[in-house]
Amino acid sequence: MAAAIDALPPEVGAVVRRRIRESAGASRPVVCPLLDLPSGECLVYDARPVACRTYGFYVERESVLGCARIAAIAAEARDVVWGNHAALGLESLGSAAPLFEFSD
């Protein structure tokens, strides 16, 4: 992800890094610092975090990691196939790191 942020135009990369640093201690919810607000597109789509790649379909044991709409669907529908890090094969990507570590 750091390489993808480095590849952005310098002024955009600086804004992204600032947003990442600011979001590290902010109360939730936070607008994604990698989001281009005018277009609604991810600025680093090909290097986007795992949470984004699996948004709406990811759970950790008993908790659904997604928006309220997805959580409501999960509570009602028991036949939904949910992913998890093992099912997605994420071990090959290396260790996890908080997003703010990519702001330096």
C-alpha cells in the first residue's frame, strides 16, 4: 500500500497521508482516507486493504465487519456464506498492519 500511495501525484499523496494520520486517533466512524471524495473512488484500488476487498462479506468469529445493513442481513440470514482470513488465503500477504503505519 505504501508503494501505491507513493505512486499518487505528490499533492494527492500528501493529503492521503495527512488523512491517515488524522484518522489514527479519531472516533469512529471515519471517512476512508483513501477515498477520493468527489468521485467516490478508491485512490489505491489495486492495493486497497483487505477490509475493503471483503467489505460486507467479512466476519471475525461472531462479529460482522460491515455496515449496519450487512449486519442486519447477517442477523436474519443464516444461509449467507461469509469469508474469513483463512477462507480468503490472506496468510500469503504477510502480517497485518494498521492503516496509519502507511502514512510515513
